[in-house]
Amino acid sequence: MTRRFEFLLLLPAGVFVLAFLLVPMAALVPVAGSGRLGWSAYLAVVTEPRYRATMISTLVVAAATTALTLAIATVAAQFLASRRFPGRDLLVAMLTFPLAFPGVVVGFMVILLSGRLGLVAQASEALFGERIVFAYSLGGLLVGYLYFSIPRVILTVMAAVEKLDPALVEAARSLGAGPFRIQRDVVLPALAPALVAAGALCFATAMGAFGTAFTLATRIDVLPMVIYTEFTLGGNVAIAAALSIALGLVTWLALALARNATGAVAAAG
Amino acid sequence: MTAEETTAHGASLSIRRAGKTFPGGVVALAPTDLDLPAGEILVLLGPSGCGKTTLLRLVAGLGAPDPGGAVLFDGVDVTTVPIERRRVGMVFQSYALFPNMTVAENVGYGLKVRGEPKSSRDAEVGRLLDMVGLAELSDRPVDRISGGQRQRVALARAIAIRPKILLLDEPLSALDAALREKLRIELARLLRRFAITAIHVTHDQAEAMAIGDRIAVMNQGRIVQLGTPEDVYVRPADRFVAGFVGVMNRLPGRLLPGCGVAEAFFRPEAVAVGPPEAGSVVAMVTAATFFGAYRRLTLDVAGHAVEAEVPAERPVRPGDAVSLAVDPARLHVFPT
């Protein structure tokens, strides 16, 4: 009876995994081999310089987004979790605001900030007589990704900070440790699981984000953009499928490596 | 034990008019004076919210007293010295061991922070782990040792920096009752062996009796009685102490001269129980529990329950009528 009940509990997850994950992915695999290049479409991701460069720049943007997001969010989350000041609740509520924005809106906001007529351009022209414009480059993309990843990472890390036993920090202080030492020896190791989880989500989202890049960019080559152009404009379904699978695998591999590395660090203490 | 281990270390502590008012005007601790000679173990005993932890945190430097208050170690004012430089050892209720470090790394952390070279650090950690009986667990992660072992690691970690004062904030209350009783004796033994000035906070009066050289009973932000465990048990200063420390009977009555209302307090062992006689107070036994060395009786005295102790060999049963007398020397009367 209990076994049958457990099987029933597994059913929804099983159906979901089969219908939305395994079947489409399995279908994608032969599609990639059906094109002009045959199965070597998979190799093209590595051998074709344009695809390879795209893959590398996508990885760099995603990694930079993750690193900057974690650095900013860890500091901000600790401040927000431990301090009470007027307007704090409003600020925390506002953090959830950008969560609902689609990438297109984020891209639009980046253009308003750092486009040809954006705030940065106007300010820099007034100050230095030169318009600084970075919205349509990888820099603009990075700003856009930071904009939507920082709030969600702050919220995750804040929850972890609030669960941290305040006595841990007090014990370290009583033993003579200063604030930076406590961060390194006590707080960051305790937050590591939350940072890895939040960082993984941030990285994966940045690898696959499309709307922001699409809005900003004629000249931005990130993998989701290339997949889109190959698929809709070039009609190159096979390459699009191979690139999709490569994107998934590389993201998965990067996350597995990060998880292993942080696990080893935590164990070594 | 080497000579060094038995030498009393630690500072004397003086607290001068130290109070604590929290934002919003809640007075957690009324201005308090307290003196603790070097090497003495003081227990702060009281119910939750009585101000005992607030007082401990003022001594630790985790909170500043209200203006006018001062904390002195060996006569030196340390009120403005932050906890990082105050050299206090702290043991927390949650132990607060660093989960990413081994037993030995936890114990050695304070020495590492102070830049002590690894060789002397390792020797000191080894010596401390020996003292608390955990030498063979030194390389274990702290999440793979028992609650009692964690408590000893926390104690060794706090002692390692040779603190001026050791502060223990309910270090036994996370343990189950049987283990708590065993470790209470163990902790008292270790603290005497470290021979260090210590303040131990607890709400458990049996723990206070076992550990303290002196006990400060606290209620509503004040020290209501300060004395040896015997003082506090035998000569309670007021109704609160009488009711809080140990098992105490209370009977309402009137003070004869002014006809004021009062309550009489007396311990179960102050009650003499005999065969019912004319002219004596007669009571009905409602329960009798055998405790091995003695028998604990619950008596009904004119509608009030009174606990009494009789020798175990006296065959008293529920339903028996007995006479009862209270030793007047051990009767405490407080006006209500």
C-alpha cells in the first residue's frame, strides 16, 4: 500500500521529466545529425571559429555575471539581513520588482541607461565632452544580466544569512577575529551552499538568456542569439540543434565543476 | 596536573552601576553592582527574561551598558574595549562551533587569529584536548561528535586564548536531562581545574547549585540575592528566591500583630510527619512516591498541597491520616 502510494507520488515528476525533458532532448539529438554536415555538426561547435568564439564569449559573460552578482549580493544581503533602518522593508520589497521583467524590458532599460541617448552618455558628454555608450556591447549585456540576477541572488543569500547562528560570529569575535577574517573563516563557509545554489542558477540563466541580448544587439554574439539566427534566419535547423545541446552540456559541466570545487573547499576548510 | 594548570588565572571583575535599556525603553537590566574575585565561579540564575544574559553580554562586550555604567577587569575599565580585544572566553548554548573546521581547528582558532606559530599552537591544542578528554577526536569534523563532546570542544576553544574571564551562556540547556546531569558535574570539575574567573548563566537551579561558588538569583532585571548555594537554599531573601530555588511548600496565612496577609515557605525536608494526635495539625496523604533513600509524600492540609519527606522505611500510604509539624527555624514568612 505504501509502496504503491509512493509510486503515485512519483508519477507527476515522472511524467514531467519524460514529456518535457527527456523526449524533446532525445528528439533534438538526431535533428542535429540531419543537416548538410551530418553528425559532424556537433564538431562544428568546436571547429568552426565563429561558433567557438561565441561559446567562449557566452561563457565569459555568464561567469562574469555570476562572479559580480555573488560579490555584490553577498555584501548587500548581509547588510539587509542584519540592519534595521527606515525604508528597509520597502527596499526589500522593491528587490522583487525586477523578477517579473522579461529580458526585453531589461534590455530596454539598459539602452535608457547607457545607449546613445542614455543617462551615461548625457552625463559623460556634459562632464568630459565625450559620449560613453556601451549598451550595444557585451558590457551592456553584462549590466542587463546583473540587473535581473542581483535581486534574486540577494533574496536567496538573505534567507541563508538569517538562518546563520549569530553566536558563530560572536564566538569568532570573542576569539579575537576581525570582520574580514570572520567573513573568510566563518560567514562565507557557512553561506557556501546558498552561494553555490544561487550562483548556479545565476550562471545558467545568463548562459541561456535571450531577450536582453536580442533587444540590445545587433553585434552581440552570444550562443542563444546564434541559435536563434541559425534557426529562423539561416534555416539551419541541424546546427541550431547541435548548438542547443552543446549549450546545455557546457552549462551543466561548468556547474558540476563549480559544485565539486566548492564542495572540496568546504571539506578542506 | 602541572603547577601552571592549578594556578588561578583570570581577572577579578567589577561591575559598577551597569544597566541596559533597549531601544523602546524596555529595561532589561537595572543599574547593577557586582564584584567577583579572581578565580571565582558565579552563576547567574533566573527565569528567562530576568536580565541574566543581558548582564553576561555586558561583561563580554557584546553590548554596552547605559551611560554611567562600567565594567572593570582587575580594576581596569574595559567598558569601551570591544570584545575582540577584551579577552573573554565564551561558551554558547548552541556551542557555535565552526562547522567547516575539525575539533582541533576549532580549539586552535583563537590562537591562530592571534598569530601564534603552528608548533606551539598544536602543543596547546593537544594539551587542552587532553584535559577535556577529547584527544582521540582531534581530527573529527565537529558535526560528527556528540552533544556532550561539542560542549567540551566549545569549552576548550574558549579556554585556549587564556581569557581573563570565561562566560558560559546556558551551555547545558541544549542537552537532554540525563546527559545534562552528568555533564553538570563534569563541567564543575573542569571549571575548578581551569581555576578561572567564570560567569555561568542558567535557569536550572540544580545546575546553579552544582557549579557556582556563589549564585546571583535574578528577577526582573535585578539581582535579588547573591550568596553561596547554601545561603540561597537555606536563607532565601524573598518570596521569589524561595519559590524559584528548590522544592518549596507555601501556605497562606495571617501575620498576628498587624493582621497582614503573608505566606509561609518551607522545604519538604523541614516537615516532620508523625501519627495523628489530638492538638496537632492533621493532614491526609494524597500521594506517596518511593525515591529509594526517602519517600516523598503529598499531603492535603486544609485544601493546600504540601510536600514532605519521610524515611523510605516508613510505610505511609495514600489515604493515611498523619500529623504534621514544621521546624520553625526552617520556616520563612514573607508578606504578600
